[in-house]
Amino acid sequence: MSDLQRDEPRAGHQPALPEPYSPRDFLTVLFKNRRLILLFFFGVLVVVGLATFLATPTYEVTVAVLVKKARGDVPLAPTQSTQLIIGQVTEEDLNSEIEILKSRHLIEEVLVLLGIDENAAPRDESILAGSLAILRRPFDGMELSYFNRTVLELQEELKFELVRGSNIVEIKYRSEDPRWATAFLQALTERYLERRTQIYQVPQAVAFFDEQTTAARERLTNAESALEQYLQTSGVSIPLDSQKQAVLNRLSQFEVQLASAEVDVQAAEDTVAALEARLSTVPERLASADRFNLDPEVEEIQKGLVALHLRRDALVQDYGPDNRKVKDMDEQIRLAEELLANAESRLGDINRTEINQVHQTLKTQLLSAQAQLEGARGRHASLGARVTEFRQERDDLDQKGFELDRLQRDVEASEETYLLYVKKHEEARISSAMDQQKMVNVSVAREAVQPLEPVTPRKRLNMALALVLGTIGGLGVALGKEYFDHTISTGEDLERGLGIVHLASIPEDKT
């Protein structure tokens, strides 16, 4: 009967479709599994609290070592600059210092200094450390002494970090005994400074730089002699810039004058050409049949007309024939010609020949313009010769400047090499003296200080994480249990799981 109802529902009663989970379903799951959630939550708190408050505190001691190239590492190559050698510390240099710090031989020497040798008895260890040592013993291969096991543990537990953007190496060591950790790092840094003094000592550097300094001094003397001899034979002086600047100033002045002379020559040539063209149109003498009896008024008009023509020619050269000034001048010339024609019409003919004064005036002006042209050409030629002379002198100074610069570079290079070797010799000497006094190019930027608080366990952080983990874990356990639980406990589960209509339910009487 139930199968029939599930396959063929009654008329008017359709099975409820599965509905999506709602917040009510989530709260139902939480309420149904509240005991499990609380049990898991308090269980996590108890476990984490016990592990936190019963764990042995671990203390961390830190030492900061500043590495700088202030001595000792004196390169033997003369081309390397002093600043590069002294001021720059590479990552390779820092890694080299770390390798010295964590070397087995150095740690063994530190342990001996602290009174731990092959015959030393084990220090008081915690129960956890002793248990771990017992568990590791079958896997170590060979049974090690307490001294050797301590060396291996220290090599593993020592942490070295390069501080970004600096030349500082931080050495960190964690231990349950803060006094022991502090004493160990103090002894480690002291023995490290002594150890690296022996490694970086270069006893032959002083003799090498002494020999190189003598050779560099001789090269400097030869370079200075060559420079002095060249100054005497070439006639130049140091600095050459003032002498060259004087020549360039004179050359610039003459070039400006030469350009002005070229303009004067061109203007004189244009004036001569215009006068020659005008003179060719005016007859030298006037025949009696062709010449009018000129009066002073006509002569003045003719002279004015000639002056107007000359001014027009000059305007044409400056502005062109289409300029308004030229057209105005053409109009003045036209009016002057009409005035001259009217004046000549009033005069009668004279039957005698006489020199044309207009022609004579034009010829006089032409001779004067030709003289000015010759003068301008002579001045242009003289200025051209001076410009050529100063240009040659400028080129000679350039060539001499190149040779002078080369000799000065030789002197400067020889002097720089000599000073470099002198400085290196002094650095090597100081380095040797510093090695004897055990002064090194590293220093302890932050000494080992006994810590006041442990780094682990971090009680507040652990309890905060326990709260978060207990809450999330309890919810996860409840949701997981509900996911794998296929029992039907509500009407909604019945409709969702079997696809039948839930009409009513009878509560269970637990009494």
C-alpha cells in the first residue's frame, strides 16, 4: 500500500518537491548536535591549554654581526679602486662569514671553552629532549658521545639570517636554558673574531705594495717630464681653455665682420650695376637738334628724376618690384617725367652741342661706387685672410689640446695609480698591525643578552587559535555527522527523501 502511494499519489495531493536548505535547517543541525559541538570545542581548548601551559619554555638569543671591508681584504690588482674595496660588501662575503660561524671546528672550540669536552657529562635535559634522544638513537647509525651530539645539535639549531638592505648577519639560537644559550653565543662571537683574524691575514701584502709603489712613482715622474717638455716646445699653457677661448672670440669677431663685408660688397656691386644700366640710357652729349635750352628748373627736375630712379633700384633690390613702396616710387617717377616734359615743352631748341650734365653726374656717381666696391672687396679679402688665419690657429690648438689631454691623462692615471698603491701599502701595513692586535673588519652590532621572556609557547596566540579551531572544528564535525546520517527525523526529511506528502506527525511521549 505504501509503494502504491509512493508511485501513484492520491488525486489532489502532490508530493512536495525537495526544497533547498535554509538557515533553519542549519540551526536545526546545530541544535541537534549541540552536545557534540560543545564536547569538541572544550576538548580542543583543554588539549591546547595543556600543551601550552605544560610545555617547557624555549628562549631565543640573538647576536648581530656587522661585516664591513675596513681592512685586511686588500686586493693586489692596481686597477681596483679603494672605495670599491673598502665600502662594498657582497652577498658572497656575508655567506663566507656564515660558513666560518657554523663550521664544526669553531663550535668544538667554543664548547671546549665552555668546559664541555669528550669526557663531559650530559647537562640536565628535559623529559621531552631525553625521550627524543632515546627515539633517535636506533636511527643514528653509530652511538655518539654527548660532546659530538651537542656539536651536531648546535649546527642544526643555529640559525643565520641576512638582514635585508644591510651588511648584518643575525645569529639566532633557541634553548630551554637562557643562560646557557647566552653564554654559548657570547663565546661563539669571541672565538669567531679570533678565528677569522687568522684566516684573512696576508703577510706578503706590505712587501708587494712597497715594490708596486716604487714602480708607480717612477712612471709618474716620467709622465710629468713628458708633459713639461711638450709645454715648452708647443708654446701652449695650462689651462688651455682660456687661450683657446681667446682665439675663438677673435675668430667670432672677424667672422661677423667678414659677413658684414660680404653684405657691403654685394650692395656696392648692385649699386655699380644700377648706375651702369642707368648711364647706358643717358647720352654723354646733347646735339643742337636734340637738346633744349635748359634752365635751372629743368636741371633740378632731371637731377631729382635721377635720384628717384636710384632710390627705386635700391627699393627693388630690398623689397622686390611688387612692393607698395616700389609702386609709390614708380608713381613719383611718372609725375617727375610729366613735369620734366612740361618744362621742356616750354623751352626752345638751341643749335649747339653741350655736355649732358646728367650723364656727368651719373658717371661721377659710378666712379665713386666703383671705388667703394674696390674698397669693400679689399676689406673682404683682408678679413677673409684673418678668418683663415684664426681658423688655422684654432685647429692647431685643437690638435695640441688632444696631445695635451693625452699627456695630462697619463699624468693623472700615473698619479692615481701611485696614490692607490700608497694607500694600499698603508692599508696593508695597518692591516698587519691590526692582525697582531686581533682587530678585525667585523664587529658585534648587537651582543648576546639573556632573554627575559620565552619565544615559545605563545600562550595568548595558542589559546586564540584554540578558540577558532574549536569553533570551526565543532561546526565541521556536526555538519559532517549530519551529512553521513541518513535517518529520517522530521517531516521535511520524509518528503525530501521519499517523495511522499507529510500530513501530520505524532510526538513521542518520553515519559
